[in-house]
Amino acid sequence: MAVDVGHYYGEPGVISASGRAEFEYNLELASQLKGLLNEAGLKVRMIGERGDYAILHYRTRDAAGADLFVSIHHDSVRLSQLPHAHRFSGFSLFVSRKNPQADKSLACASAIGAQLRAAGFTPSRYHADPVLGENRPFADEINGVHYYDNLTVARSAAMPAVLVEAGVIVNPAEEARLRDPRLRERIARAIASGVLACLP
Ligand SMILES: [Zn+2]
């Protein structure tokens, strides 16, 4: 399978409440996830860990042959909501109905969400909110999975693909939690368990 580190050094994604780039969070969590999947006997191809992937569809191209593509990200909120960022927290998962294996993508996303919930994490409702968020329809509301059909890495992948937003790093309290290595390990373990549950 392939684990993708969201963003790259040139455009490192969200800038957190404390000023740290999302790419750094993504790299730490993705590396830990890779280690846990390796321990479980899975072969993992890391994509973008050197921070040099500027072109999105190269990520899925270079993952060719993998049975699942999981892209690791950390979340923000829209500009108008940044002053209220403390109100937003939790994980979100995204799949595309344009992925050639959309059903399997959703099954894997639901499995990851179920394991995150079992580990005590709560899905964010931000992206589905029609007013404060992006009005993205839930694909599996209980497990925090949304449809995001034009999401490049989910759509361009030949294999099932899931994008994980592990938490909201523009929320200062949530960022502080996400910096805790023990909490990061719990997230990584939950994602790994979901992956193992959905792969044959
Ligand atoms: Zn991101």
C-alpha cells in the first residue's frame, strides 16, 4: 500500500495556530503509520516524504501497483472562521466517487473512521456544515467520511484512495494535543487498524 505525506516544502499546507507547517505534522504521522503497517507485515511505499512532490497526480502515478492509497493531512477552517478556530476539532475522511474503486475507497475510509472512533476520537462536522463549512455531503456520517469527488489524489488514483484529516491544527488546543507523541501514536494505530481491517 501507499502512504502519502500531504503537501511539500514549497507549499507546506496549513500553518498551525503556533506557526508550524502542516507538512511537518503530516510527515510525522505518516512515518509512524508506515512503521506500524510494516510491523503488521504490510509493504508500504511512502510518497512525498522528501517534501518534493509539487504535482499532485505524480503522487498517485508513483503509487501504481499499491492496493490502497492513504493521504495524510491536518485540517484548517475557512478564513472567516479562523477567529473561531477553537470551536472546530476532530478528524475528517474524504473519498471520491470518481475513483475507479469508489466502493472500496469508502469501505476503507469507514473502517479507518470506525477505528478512530473506537480509539476515542470524534469526527469533525465542519466540512459538512452548509454555513460555516463547505457543505460536503457525508458518505458515512457516523464514521466521519465525506464525498469530495474532485479531490485530485482521490480521483486520480487507480487504486482505492482515502484522504485523512487527522485533526484541526488551527485550533490551539487541538494543535497542542496533536503535538503529543502519545496521542499521535494512538491516531497512527487507529488508522493502521482501519487499513488492516479493509485490505484483504
Ligand atoms: Zn492538507
